[in-house]
Amino acid sequence: MPEGKPAGVRCVQLTEDNLCALYDSPERPLVCTWLRPNEEMCGQTREEALAYLTALEIATKPDAAPGRRRV
């Protein structure tokens, strides 16, 4: 997604079974390589994980106010 992926929008590289189509590819974005999921991020349900990731995306948007860059 050359222009970035908005919060709440499914990545175009996810397969039907929610695996990354670019996982072993050199085209895989660095952010995906560097992101290390943990218990806090994943939560106990899909909804908890999506809420955390949405908050993370919003807090780290390039135009976010400096004081908002915390999750």
C-alpha cells in the first residue's frame, strides 16, 4: 500500500487465511519486519487486537501531535 494503510483497513497483502503474502519477499515493508507482536498487542480476542493496533496507528501517524505518540 504505497500511500500507507489507514487504521482499520485490512492490508491488501493478507491472504484469505490471514497470512502475509509478502512474508519471505524482499518487497515486505520494514515496518512489518520490525513489528514484534506481544501479549499486550494481541489481547485475548480479535477485537482487542484490532483496538490496540488502531490506537497504535493513530498515535504514530506522521501528522500526530508529539504528545500523542504514546500507546
